[in-house]
Amino acid sequence: MKKFHFNNARATLTLAASILALTCSIGEAQFIQTGASGIYQHTNGSTKVIIGAKNGAQGIFVMDGAPIPPQEFNIETTPVENTEHLFITFDSQAQPPTYSSLVINEKEYKISGNLTIRLGTKTVVGIDNNNPYLTVVTEGSQPGESPAILGFSGLNEIVRGKGALATILAANQLNPEVAKVIHPYSVEGTELTLNGHHLQNSAVGTFVKPENDCLQPPTVILLEDELKKIQTAKKEDEQVQLLEAFMSASKGLSRLKDHLVLKAGPKSVILLDIQDKNVLEMHRVIATSTKRRVCVISQLVMK
């Protein structure tokens, strides 16, 4: 019986040394960490995520198959048969660091840009090399059960949660117009397919840049409390003085240097504050006292 040849190992990445653990309620579908060395399993027992190495390359291994109790799961003894799986290598030495290749069985594909891959009937792997950022999203095993998300910056966990969080933070989500032409890949048995056909190319992915004016200079980025101070100022000249002071302090896009851009769309940007481990939202606001583009960072409100 053929088995996986995969070495589990811990890895570090300075960019995301912090961890965001958005806790799920007991009894609901979620990802749980079942090993101290980077082994995760969805509570439906089917989807497993392992941080480790294959053929000398470090990366993230995702598999979907028959449910296995966490106490019984062992990557070295799990049979390959009836299990769909992929290994995504991460090159931490590249400038910038990037998810560099996709391995299915012994076939390797070079990753160029971003992509989404369906694995099994309930799991989607998203890769956003603009950051780099990778997510594994799995639907619940029961009707009406919330989806769960596990997210990584490089090889470090930064997001773990469920429900609306899984929808908002899934990597490489495309706007509806782009999604009409850029379809997700699928793993079917031992092959990678696109639109139902076996993939012949050795490279996968598409370069998709973030679509939001707030990420482009020249932009003034305010914090939520700064915007409130400006809005509550009664006199226009006081508003102008406050805005100029905050503009001087923000120094344009430098305010984003401690943030990871998890998702960017035309209307808003979802950010992770690496130091405070908070998920934030940034959007444009109208400021009549300046001709410059003004955007505000605030707490993400999930309904």
C-alpha cells in the first residue's frame, strides 16, 4: 500500500511571527491543532493541513479524504488511495518570499501569481502571492454549518476562525467580473484540472494585483479615532489643522508597514495588524478640506 512520503517540521517567518487565533465555539465546525509541530485537522475529520517538508522543500500539505479521528491520524501511515492531496512549497529566500510550486503526487507545477484550488467537495485552497498569504477554507459537514478558515503568512498561522470570517478572509477572492474568466483549479484523483480538463501546462496561477485606491500613493491614511476628532471639530479651520497634523504623522502609506493586506477589493481593504493581531478594515472617506485621497482604518465589524 502506497503511503505519503512527507516530513513534518516547524518553520518560522519573521514577517508573521505573531498568531491570530480567532476562537470557534465548541461543537461547531472548525480547524483544531492536533499536534505541537504544525498539524491541523477540521472537526469533520476529512481535511488535514500539515506544515512540513517534502523532497527538501518546506511548505504546506493539504489533504482531503475519509474521516480520521485526530488521535489516529499519522501522515506517515495514511494511505494515498482515495485521498486527494497537494503540497505547496514556500520559498522564504525569494525576494519577495513566495509560494513557489504546487506538487500533486510526483507532478510539480510552478506557481506564477495567485490561484484558487478546489480539493474534494468541501475544501478550497487560496493562494495570494501579493503578500504572501494562503488560506484553507472547508465547509461544514452538516447542512447550515458555518465554513471554517485556516490562514498562513508564509508557513506561520495567522488566522483561524469560522463563519463570516471564512468568507471575508479567504485568499485570492476575485471580483465578479474577473471571476467570470479566471476559474478555480481542481484536484481530481492524481491530476490537476481546469474547467474539467486535465492541465497540460507546467505553470499555474494568474497575476492579480489588489484593486483599491487606498493602496496607491498619494494617500492619506487616518485611524478611526483621528477621523472622529476631525468630524467633531466645530470650526472648519480646526478641522484643517487636525487633518494636516494627522497627515504629517501618517506619512502616507508608511502606516501600512506593520499590516498584512489579507484582501483588497474596490470598496475596502482587509488588513491584519501584525503587532496587535487585530483584523481591520480600510476604506476611502470624503474629506472636503483637502484634495488628497483620504482613507480610514477601523475595526472590522462582522455581522
